Amino acid sequence: MRAVPAPKVWVTGLTVGAIAAVVALAVQADKGTKPSVAASARPSVSASPSASAQPEPSATALPDSSGTGRRIVYSLGEKRVWLVDASEAARRTFAVWPGTVDPAPGNYSVSLRREDPTTGSDGVRIEHIVYFTAVGGVNVAFSNAVDGSSPPPADGAQTGGIRMRTADGSALWTFGETGTKVVVVN
């Protein structure tokens, strides 16, 4: 017995039905719970003599007076960064480990980027380095440790590295192109 090809109407009907099912499932999925950026896991802290080395994700709301437009916002007090798009939406926020040298509150811009791993002033291998200022001859930049570890407290060293988890470092690297505004708040 020879197979008879299906009529075009029948095939079109199946296609339309499949598309409708996918759309219905997408709408249902969109109504479900959504993970928030703030719900991401906290960075782990390597063994150190000081518990203050661990950043505390105490706030997730974008700080008042943090500027406008597309920008990176860094809160000294919260030890937290926000990546804010042009529509004023904070697309990502995460806790960081600041170095021993803090930039003054104010407006800066990304001046230099270095993707390749290098050794930071504290001896840790780092990557995704996004420089935005210098304080007293110490470069201040965002970066992440290549091995994903958190830096131990610096013993008297002048360090300007603002460290973050690897995934956060990759996100900031992608977002923080040369010229991107950086707003530092208290």
C-alpha cells in the first residue's frame, strides 16, 4: 500500500496548534515566580582572621543620589555594585570586597579595561579588570579572582582592587565598556 501525502490544511493546522501551545506555555511561565538578582548566592569568603572581609548584601535598592542614565553604581558603605541600564533599571546588583584604598564619592568613568589575567597588588591572580580612578598613586578597579576566591585582608598593603565573584566580574566586564559612567556613593 502506498502512503498518501497529508493535505496542506492538515499540516498547517498542526503547525498553528503547536505554535499556540508554545505561546500558551510561555505566557504561563512568564506568570510564575521569577528569581531576583538579589537572590543570588553570597560570595564565599576564604579563611581569614577578620570577618569584616566578607561583603554583606544588606541592601538591594539602588541608592538615592546615584546619578542617572546607564552607569555602574558602587556604594562604599554597602560594599555593593549595581549595573544600571539607560532606562534606570538596575539589571544586576552584587556584593563586593573592597581594597584598602577607597575612591572618594563622585562621578568617574571607565578609563581602561584589561581582560587577560594578571597578578593584583595583593598577589592574587585577577581578570576582567575595569579601572576607573587612582587615589594617591593606587589604581582603583573592579576585578575578580581567577580562581573565584575572595581576597584575604591586606596586611598594611595599599590595594585598590574591588573584588567580586567570577560571574559578577564577567557581568561587570561586559557592561563596563570604556567610557561607562561610574558613580561612587557613601
